[in-house]
Amino acid sequence: MIEQDKKTDKAYDKIAYGKIDLEKLKAEQNFLAKLVRLEDRLKLDEIKYVIGVDQAFEDFKGEKTNVISAAVLMSFPELEVVEEKTLAEAVSFPYIPGYLMFREGESAIKVVKELAQPRTVVLVDGSGIAHPRRCGLACFVGIKTGAPTIGITKHRLVGEYEEPKRVGEAKPLIFEGERIGYVLKTCKRCRPIFISPGSYISPELSLEVVKACLRGFKLPEPIRIADRLAKLAKLDKLAKPSKSSKVMKNGG
């Protein structure tokens, strides 16, 4: 059993971030956590679209920088790209693990809202309830958009688990005696990813959706493509306040 490092969150609590009141932000997260719903709003065969959302920063750990949010709308389960969007905005909140929703949440919500369709599940590059206060970025996006959301990370923020050995094998992620998500090995030569619901979806269906979105890479396709979009927008300076591209089929 791989155990969490319980010192991490406490260490950041002791750091002074100017006028930022971490206790106030904790209280807000605790309040939002009470709004999270883990009942499935959709069944697997009712899902028509998935959205992947990821972000890049001009200066990742800078307090004042620009965040580039990228999202892709894809058909499900075919995973054909329907529409893409990038958005660049200034942010003035520092990088603090466990508080990313206050830095990048509003920008992520904007791109998701512009792409959202009925019967859509959103995959977020960030934690769901696998968070010290059960309220990661994916929870924030779900609560604010009303869409079922799933949090996906490459690293564990909280919880204990057994390492999955085989490709496709998933092990429960346990936090405070509860199963809050799953640890999934997605490819042979990669470390597992961490999956937890944001809101309006269960841990079990979150795992099913992520598995259905895998195409041989470490990350599910919606997140992988959104990650690429964000990086390209950053490198090529393509991100604009309202840049959208729609994939047209059959010439029109």
C-alpha cells in the first residue's frame, strides 16, 4: 500500500502568500465540497460528448502571469473532434498546490461553457474529490457549469493505494477510509493516472468513461488533445479571448 505524504498540505499552510488568506480559501472549498454530488447524472450509454480541458501558463509559478485554457469537444464514444477553443487571460493568484481552482478555475469554466452540449461529460486536468478538502479543480468546474466532471492527474494529491501492475488494471484510491477514486495503469511504460469524480458522477462511472477515452497513451484523448492545444497556443501565441475552430465534415 502506497501512503500519502501528510506533510505536504501543512507545509504550504505555513507559507505566507502576501495578503492571501488560506484559511478563508479553505473555508470556501469546504463549503463548495458540500455541493458536490456523486450520483450519476448520465448513464454511460447516454453520454453523447466529452470535453477535455487543460491549461498552460506563460510563467507556471509566477504570481502574475497569463493562463492559456484549452478545451476540445469530442463525440463519444467515437472520440471525433467536433470543436476546439483556446482562451488567454491574466491571473494574479500564485501557484499553491491544493488551491488551483482559485488560479485557473474561472478560465477553465469559460472555455467549457462555450463548448458544452447536452449529455456531455467534462474531463479536467486536475483533481476531483481526491483533494484534502474534497474539492479540487474538477469539482469547481462541475459545480459552476452543472456538467458531470471527472478529475484526472498524473500525481497523487491525497490517499493510499496499491500500485496497479497490468495495463488496464485499476486499484481503489482510499482517503480517510473512503474510496474516492481509482488509480489506473493506462500504458505499459508509464506510471498510473489518478481518477476521481468532480461532481454529478460516481467514481465507478468516472473510471468507465476514462477507460473508454483511452487510445494507447497515458492520458485519455480529450485531456491529451487539450494539453497539446494549450501548449501550441502558448508557443505560437495563438490564444485569443475568443478563438474557436469547428471541424466541418463532408465539405460543410
